[in-house]
Amino acid sequence: MAAQTPLERGQALAAEGEFGAALQALAMATMDNASDYKAWEATAQVLLVASDDNDERSAAKALVAARNAVDAAPDWAPGAVTLGRALLTARRWREAAAALGAAVALHFEDEALRDEARADLAEAAELRDGEVKGPQERTLQVNNRPLLTTSAMPTQGQCGSCGAGQGPAAGVWEASVVLAMALEWQSATPGKVLELGSGLAVAGLAAALRGGDVVLTDLAEVVPRTVQRATTHRSLVASAGGSTTVVAYDWRDAAPGEVVARGPYDLVLSADAIYRADLLEPFLRALDAVASQEVLVAHKRRHRELDEQLEAALRGRFDVTETECHPLYASPAIVLWRCRHK
């Protein structure tokens, strides 16, 4: 009898409910051949079956695996269906409906699977239509602790509770969610952290919940909001081994002595800071003053010329790489740059 391939072994183990061992075998298959679409699809299926509704990391991994399967074999119906199901599990209803709509149009060797896909499509369409009536809130979890309940999901292009006349600091912005959840996805251990323009401190508190000692900064008139958020999370942050300090700092001006004295910082965080051209030069001066090792910049692309100017300026000062976002909290409009001093 011929020896089982890693894919065959993984499928057999999954059928027996040995999900951990199945994932190990399937990982061997994809390491041997990164284009093994059947192994990627099987990996996604195992992750979807083995996870519960609150297991975002497994759901995210399933989505990555399903996308790899579809990238390797775009016209293979089982992979397309699994991608749609992974998007459903990720609660990305509009994308799920689109993916499943495309999937049911493919050639199926198993008509029963097409019928299942049609049922999944009907569910996704119903959820998508319900979402149009009003965004659904989600509680973001970092290090198994609640960070924030918000409807500002990056894939939906929303700015949460930001209201007219309240200013940018009044709401949750998509880029801050992308940055916060990237820290969680990458299992960051951030050390000493400075957040510029914290507002509601979504990213800064995520770093603190990952065990970082974080200095949260914003305009003097915004600081009371930031203090309130830091106070609400104080016990959660302490239980994670982190800490927060709030300091008034307008990064368009020289860094105050307290901010400088608390450095040097292992990491500086910035989310959606540059949305007007006049902010670019002050932002760069602020980085020159406070960034000693690494900067994570989450930037929402709005104006091509400004986007290009920001990227060029960062590359002139740092070694810049585009880094991985959390698959469930990513947007094609938002880029995450990791900047290290040359």
C-alpha cells in the first residue's frame, strides 16, 4: 500500500476529529507545495469546523487559507465555496454574498455542494441586506480582553461615532482598528510605546493590552476623552502586564519634556494622522523627535499625491515595509507601514 501524502493524512485525521494533527499534516502539504489548492481548502475547512464563534484567530487563518486556495485555482468550485463560507464566518456579509454568488456559477462535480452553496448564498444575502439597514457592532478582543465595541469596521468604510462638529477625536476611525488588530494578529510584545494623536486610544490601548508601557498623547482638549478610556481599561491593562500614561502633546509643535523624558520608545504608533497636506511636514518633524527604533503607520489612502508624498518621505528616513494586517480587520484603502531607522 502506498504511503499517504500529507494531504491525504490531513483529510483522514480531520474525518476522525483529530483537528490539531490534521492541521499539522496539511501544513506540511502547503510547505511542500505552496500552490496545493486542495491542501489550502482542506486547511480552511478544518479551521472553520474546529473553531467556535468567538475564535477570531482561527476564523482569520481560515480566510487566509481559503484565499490561497482560490488564488491557486480560481475556477475550482469547492475552494470558491469554502472562501464564501470563511467570509460568512468572518461576518463580512457583502463579500460573502459576492463570493458565493460567483461560486455557484462555476462548474460543480458535486451538485449537492452547489445546493449547499446556494443556501449559504441566501443566508449571506439576507445578512448583507440587514447590514444595509444599520451597521452591526462588534467587540474587538486583544489578548483575550475587550478593547472596544464599535461599528467602525475597516471593510465598511465607516468612522464609528464620529459626528458633525465633534472633530476627528470623537469617533473610532478605521485605520486605528486596522493598527490595533494588527498588533493582536502579529502577537506583538511592544515594550515602551508612544501613540501620536491617540483620541480614543484604540491602537495605544491595544498595545497596552499586549503588555506594552504606553504613553498616549493628543491635544489638550482631547486628553479628557483619552484619560476616560485609559481609566476604563486600567484593570484590564494591568492584568496584561501593561500600563498607560496620558500626556497632552500636539505633534505639530515641539515634543514636551515629559514625552521626551519617557523615551526612548521601542515603538511609535500613528493611525490616519495625515489626511491634509499641511500636516505632512509637522508629522515628519514629530517622528524625527520621538522615533528612535520603530514606527507603525496606518494610513488611509485618500489623495494620490499626498499618499505618494508621505510614503516617499517615510522611505527617505526609514527602511519601510508594508506589513501584515489582521485578515478580519483589513481594508484595501488602508496601508500599514513598518518603519525602522536606517
